[in-house]
Amino acid sequence: MVYSFEINGLSVKTGDLICTVDGGGPVIPGEIWRLIGKLIPGDVDHVVVYIGPEGRCVEAGARGVISFETNSSVWNSASMLDQRLMVDQLYGVAYPLDDRGLSMEQESAIRENVSEYCLAQVGKPYNINFLDSSTENAFYCSQLAYNAYLKNGIDLNTDKEVIGIPGTGSIIFPQEVWESCAHKRPV
């Protein structure tokens, strides 16, 4: 089933990607996550897959691959800290299926497939080997979204390398996912 929800005034449907920036808020964990975010190229540090219903999402993060609830239509990572062990701020929403010329039936099928794939990964560990984006034994955030969409013929990798570090083109950076999709930021 395809669900709809709203996060900070932006509409999301099952399979859409919530993109965040690490850090935020007056809590110490926010400062720790802000430092981690500085290591990731680009503005976007983290990718969350919206599943539904309501605020249900799947992410690969500090606890491995988990399903969690946003608790409201306002992204407030402090209220989700116990579930996620992460502190971040909403950057925007990426829409991987927009502008691809898909019929409503094709789009619905892909959204359902992405949801099923992500939910099937819940419980798997975090992938610390960023160079191995093809493994399905462990996941990092943008790799989870990448693999879910690749199974449906949509490649969210732009093959960008970290400047000066050969062989890093296989890493799926959150910024690449953002740039490979139509997207919106909150006003």
C-alpha cells in the first residue's frame, strides 16, 4: 500500500527519501552528530526512507537498519533520540520517482517494492565498509535507499569520487541521492 504524510510542510509518499543534516539542538549528542556530518561530502548527511502509515520510516544508522516513528509531522530528532540514537535536522525531501515518465501503476508498484525491500532489511547491522555498496548483509543510510531503488531499475549513484581519493566512486553518498532526484526543501 502507498501512504502519504507530511513532514515540515513537505508531502511524502511511501518510498520518498527524507534527507537530513547531522547535528542540531542544544543537546550534546547533536554536537557529536554535527562533527560526524562534517566528514560526509555535500550538504546532505543522512537519508531516511519514508514507509508509512503515518510517520513510519526505515533508516540505516547508529542502531543498524531500523523502523521508527517520527511522532509528528514536524521533524524533531530530539523526540526520536531513544528510537534512533541520532540527532539531525530536516534538509529536504528527495522524490526518486518524479520526472521519470512512470504510469501511476508503475509508480505504485515501485513504491511498494521499495517499502517491502527496506522493511526486509530491518535488523541488519550498519555497513562500515562504505566501498562495498552492493552488499545486502549490512547497510549505511544512502546505500539502503540506493539498493531499494536499484532493484527497481533506478540508479541513484552518480559515481562521484571524493576528490583526491581514487576508488571512492562506489560509495553512495547522501548528497548523490539528493542530486539524482527531484527534491524540495522546507520554506
